[in-house]
Amino acid sequence: MPDYLVRMVQVHESFRKAELQASADVNGVKVEFVKYHEDSPFCIVRLPSDAAARSVISRSILSHSICEIWGQGPTYDALHVSTKESSSSKWPQYAQAPFRFTLDSYRGSRTAEEQTAIVNSFSYLGLSGPARMKTPEASFRVFEDYGAVQSDGPRYLYLGRLIASSGRQAKTTYDLKKRHYISTTSMDAELALLTANIALAAPGKLFYDPFMGTGGFPLACAHFGAVVCGSDIDGRSIRGTGGSARRGQVGKKDVELNFKQYGLESRYLGGFVSDLTNTPLRLSTARGGYLDGIICDPPYGIREGLKVLGSRATLDDTERATHRDRYQEAGYIPPKRPYSFTALLDDILAFSVATLVENGRLSMWMPTANDADVELVIPTHPCLEIVSVCVQEFNKWSRRLLTYRRRAAAEVPLGALETGSRDYERGRADDLNAFRKRYFEGFKEFEEVELGAGRSGEVDDTKGISGRWRKK
Amino acid sequence: MKLLTLNFLTCALKPCKASPLSFPLHPRDAELEIVESELNLSFLRNILPRLAWEELRGVVRELGLPDLPEIMPEAEALGKASSGKKTNENAANENTITTTTDEDELSPKPEVQPEAEEPDLEPTQTALDLHRLLLETSLRAGSLVCGNCGHAYKVKEGVANFLLPGHLV
Ligand SMILES: [Zn+2]
């Protein structure tokens, strides 16, 4: 299998490998990581063919392109030697093709004169077709890696022939600034697309978001070809705010409008108002699952505290009668009670087990305070295998994208399904949600902790995974 | 809400979930709307085996729509090999993923999309009928009633509300 150079972006580093792996998985392609560093945008992968490389990169949000490697080395002399040794058999094929030859310097720069000199030093390739900046038949690029700091010159070099560009353009297409209907909690387009990609959203599949808000995740899944539906406990977010949308748009702003904006309405089944703890979706036992993927950013309840349907205290007969008499009136608001975030995460896992098809995926976001003393605990379920854990660091907190695969029944050990007793408390939102409590305390106790600098190391943060999610 | 969704929805009340009477929910005073959309054959083929067919037939009957066949068709019965021409559906899939940027545009080469692993298929009448029913017909207004507890969930502007009132949670 040939080696290819993936030119990644140097953001959301911990997601990059998981994303590329997912792009390979969804295409049924075997990928081998030959060279990968968190601190470098140059990644070498082994793939079966150019066609495989093209299909893998087409879904990638966190890379720019994939190239066939024609040569590499720590100096230009070494690069030329390597190029002549490893790629000379390919040169004649491109001798007459309209081509483009460019330079990509990472953490370094070159003057126009230097660039020209570098390009000219490859004249032995014998590219005698016309140079063409737009739509060339072949595109060649020299990659200069200057390393982590400003140095005198590049530390490593590659010559590559472009196989294909990535799907990163979608980040711009779905930019929230241009979207008709968003809310303060909408996740930015790049991360939403990334989530959909890692969850393996693809044509022919059915995806669901139980906390859809203004529909950002379902939209991202529809971009990758999936048919989608969603729900939210807040009906206003689905039905929209009424009034007129942005300039040039008439009618109300709602989730449907977002799908129309991108021409994806044929993939939108619709949204409904519901609460995950009392879901109307069928929880199949005999029938088997029906969802290919579930993606969500569960509510942390920072502003109002996390709420689900129900009453804080058990209703007495009079209160019950009042609800019974009033619930059909316009303006009736069902009572809600505080709920624990950890219980909600457990509910999401249980729901996923009941609705996902075998090998279907759950990708969900989980916030945590950056507390060095507390062991990070990742929720688990015997029927779900953890595929990847990616971390986005903020100053005093971080959030993780947890991705699970629904195991086939035969993979689940006997007796593994006997769950422990769960007595989820009824109490104040603060007591029930450790993250929210920290948030309001301003993460005071962690203010000295320096973050952002310590972001090196392995991609997959699997250290915190524990069989026990709830600490007692 | 497209009609396919009804095949996944049951009563939100936990005790009802155990009763076969709670699924499917029964549409009442239903206002339907047809919005034409692109046929998505690969989706139909995937979703068909996951459908509760008998229950789907029941809902179709209650809505007064044309009867569905008694036996669920096989996924294979949805497409027949085409004369080599690409279907609209395949074209749509190719548009799904943007593979070029201004910066890195190569002249287009004919390339089969990875997702289009299946041979080109032309939709059969069965596929067209199911597409019309499941993905072009939607419920705009009315109620969805549980056959077990009788609770009616309102549907307004295509959005069903499954929040339970205080006395039922
Ligand atoms: Zn019921």
C-alpha cells in the first residue's frame, strides 16, 4: 500500500486522527498511520489506492488535502535525491499535462524570489506542459516544515502530487454567521461537521439528535448525506421565533428554514417536542434498532439548571386534578424538575442501546472542569464500545467528544446487562450537576492551573475511562 | 413531520411502552401535505427492513391513503439495474460532499463516489410509492392518539408535542 501525505490543519488537534480514521471506516478503507504528531500538520498514512485516498479525504474537515509522496528529506539536497530515487518512473506521465507547482511553508515564509528558485530546482522532473493556476491536470507542492518555533530554515521537506482536496470547504458553507436560524448554544460549523463525520453520517443512513436546538447537528449529518430527525424539550427552538428572517428571507425562522437554506430539506424528516427521559421514540427490544447514529450536545443547564419533565415533589390529588383539567389549554406549561447531568448521560447511553442498529454510533459531547484532583470518568455501557475520545480545551474547563459503537448482541457478555441500582436524586440543580456548580464558582480553585500549554501527547484520551461512571 | 417518523413514534408514557396497543399512534383530524423531494433509493433500501410493516399499513389505512401490499417488499425490489445511466439519486450523493476548494481545484476526473458502491439502480414503482408515502407526505396538523391510554399528542405546524402534562409524569 502506498504512503500518502495528509496536510492537516493545526487546530482541534486531538480530533484529527479520530476524524481521519472515521473517514476511512465509513468508506470501508483500511488506513495505517505511519507518521503522526499532535504538533505537526503533516501526517503520513498508508492507504490502498488513490481512489481510497480521495474518498477518505473528501469527508475530512480538519485537513486541506492529500498528496502522493514523490520525495522527502531533512534538506533540499536530500529531498532531490529522494525524489529522483522514488518517483522518476512517474515523471513521464505528467510531462505534457497542464500543471501547477506551489510551495506550502508551515511556520515559515519565503520571498517570491526564493519561491521561484525552489520551484525551478525541480526542473529535472521534466514538466513541460503549460503552467496553470486554475484547474490544472496535475498539481505539485513542496511542503516545508519549520518545526515548532521560528528557525533558520525548514526542518523537513516533502514533494507531493495532489490527489484531492478535503471537505473543509463545508466549514465555510455552514458558517453560523451566514445561517438563517441559530441560537446562543449553536455549536460552530466546524465542530458540528466533525461530530457528524466521526459518527459516520453518510448517504442511506438515519440520524437523530435528542437535543437538537436549532438543528445544527442534524444539518451537519444531512450534509454528509444522512436522513435526519431531531427533538428538543423546548418547542420554541424547533418551531422558531416567528417574525421575519434575515434580509431577503420572508416567513419565520425555524429549523426547517435552515435545511431549506442548504437545499437539504428532502433529508429532514422533521422535529418533535420531547424529553429524553420520557421519549416517544420506540425502544425496541424484539424489533431491533433503527437509528444509524445519534449525535448530541446534551444541555449542561448552566443558565437555568438541567430540567426534565416532572414535578419537584410528588403531586397531591388536587394538584393532579388541576393538571388534568388544564393541560389542553393553550399556554399550559408542563412542570419540570431538576435533573442530574450524570443521570442524563446514562439515559442517553441506555436510549442509544435501545435504538441504534448494530455498529451504529453515538457521538456526544461532555463538559468537565479541568480539575487535576478528580479522576475523569467517562460513562460506559456494556453494549457500547468506546471508539474515540477527543478533547477540546478551554481555559478552565474542557469538553470531550465521546464516540461509541453499538455492539452486536453476540459481543455483549452474559450478565453484563445487570445494572446497579440508580437512585437519582431530587434536589437543587447545583447539587445535581457538578459541572454547573464549578461553573458558578468560577472554577476558582483551578485558577493557577496553566492550560493550553499542556496539549501535547496522544490523540486518544482514554486514560479516564472507567467501568463505573457514577462515583459514590 | 414526514410520515416515516410515525413508524418510530409511540406513547411517551413509560407504562404504555410495554403495551402493544401504544404503537403505532393513531392519527386523528390529520392534515396532510405533500412536498415533493428527491428520491433517495439507498436510504429506502436501508430503512425498509427496519420498518414495522403491519403498523405502517394500519396508519396508512387510518389516513385513508392507498393500501400498502400485505407483505413487506424486499429491499431488492426497490431498484432494478439501469441501462448504465446515473440516477438522480447518485448525482445528489455526489453533490453531498464538496471535494474541491478554490485553492486546490483539479480538473474534474470521472470518479465513482465511494458511497455509490451499489450498481446504478433505477427505482421501481414500489420504491416510488414508498418514497411518496414515507418521505413526501407529511403530517402538518392534528393529533396522535395512544391506543393504550388514550392520550392525544397535538401536532401543530408539522411539529408534534410529546411533553407530558404534570399528572402523567
Ligand atoms: Zn399511552
